[in-house]
Amino acid sequence: MTIQFKALPTEDVRALQRGAPDAYGLIPERKISDGDGVPCRHCLKNVAAGEAYLVLAYRPFPELQPFAETGPIFLHAEECERAAEAEALPEMLESADYIVRGYGRDDRIVYGSGGVVPTGAIAARAETLFERDEIAYVHVRSARNNCYQCRIERA
């Protein structure tokens, strides 16, 4: 099976970069990167030292419901190119492990699908999850803070 890692949609990111409110109705905070641990969810690369980035609340679900987790993410403050949808692990995934969790077509967690997975095993775990018909897509989230990283879909 082939999978694709997917970054945030460009139209959503551009709105935030231009000052649109985040999931909590707040204007994204602007910071300067020290080059350590600031992964942009649009280009799926780390924000380099000295570059400006945004910190904002993001909800990667179409509507509010009990399973629609909202949390902090980072984006380049200036326009960056969206990462191509690819089977390769995004370069920003540098931690030792991540939460990999499946969601149904109703955008709710599929119980029993989540787990902390070593970074090198993320793609294999997603492929295994996609063997289950009830899983529509997968999220990769920080194993320490539960922050949304990216989405994985069937190719």
C-alpha cells in the first residue's frame, strides 16, 4: 500500500500568515526561531534560526465535536512552499517517536488505533492502520505534547 504525508492546505496557511484568527479566534503570535524544534506544518521543514514564525492554535478537523483536538502549531511567518504529498517521511519529524492515531470518516478517533511509534516506523504503522476499513486517515502527533504534526492518507 502507498501512503502520502500531507501538510496543511496552502489557502488555510496563507490566511493565517496574513493575520487571520486561529482556532481560538486569536491572531497568531510572531516569534523568531532559535533554529531548534520549530517545525512548520506547511513546508514540513524546521524554521531556520533567525527566521520569523507563527505560533497559533490549530484544529485539524472540519467542525467542533468532542474528538476535535485543538493545539499549538508553528508556521513560517512568511510564505513558504507547501510540502509535496509524498510517501517519504517529512524532514521535520526529528524526535525519537510520535503518536500515530487513526480517525474515521466521522473525524473521530478510532479506538485502539493510537500508539507511540518510533519515528522510523511511522509509515509502516500507518500502512497497517489503513488495512482497517474504518480508518479514513491518520494523524502524526508529538509523543510529548500531542501537538499535531501532519496527516497521512492512502495514496
